[in-house]
Amino acid sequence: MNTLNSPVGVSAMTIEQQITINAPREKVFEALTEDIVKWWAYKESAEMYLEAWPGGRFYEGSSDGDGFLWGTVLEVRRPSVLRVSELLGSLPSVRAGAHKYELEDDNGSTILKFSCQMLGEIDDDARACLESGWGELLSVHLKNWVEKGVAC
């Protein structure tokens, strides 16, 4: 069966999450932009980078040239906003979108407001996986790295 000719339903979804991280906004922003390899649990290689300027790449790679482009940086406002476009999946199951991190001061802590908009083939299983994956990534791994220095 040629899956490229199969009808693909296109749908949209939005994920919104908010967490409090017990650290200054600058430290959280640094973790999002410079320390991503320490807390991004869904990587296949030991190297991960986010070039924190508009047009910069969000990618993982290795010294032998293998790698994967996760997305492109769309917006940077230090230390308040980071927005990244993304392309996930492979044919015929492609999803594209963008995610945005907004950071606000809260008496020495930081409120991280996360939003992700996706468009593509998104069934109920994919929706649940994306929601739980982002929740784990931010509420567990990012938070543990920033607050305790525990890498995943």
C-alpha cells in the first residue's frame, strides 16, 4: 500500500502549560537557550544546540555529521520570550507548528508560560503523547535542571 496516496486528515491543536521554576528569569532563559542538552530528554545524540537568534537552528548532531533539525528560532527577547518553529514526524505523518516560552518574574522565581500550536496529522494518541511529553519535559526535566542541576 502506498501511504503517500492515502488520505491524511489534517487537524490543529494547542497545548498551553504553566509552571513555576524556583530560579531567576535569566537562569531559566539560559537553560532554554544554552543548556538545552542538559534537560531535553527526547534526543538521540549527546549533542544538542539552540542558536538563540532569529533564524538560528534548534538541532542535535554528532561529530560525524549525523543529526536532526528540530526547528528554527523565530523570536528572541532576552530574558522574556523564545519562540521556535518546528517540523515533527516523517511522511506521511507530518506535523508542523511553533512553540513559545514566555518568562515572567515572580518574587525570585520564574513563571514559565508555554504554548505550542501544531497543524498536521494529529490523532488522539499523538495529541496525548504531545501533551504529556511537553509536561514531562518542562515540569520535570527543565525544572530539575534549573533548580537542582540534575541533567536527564
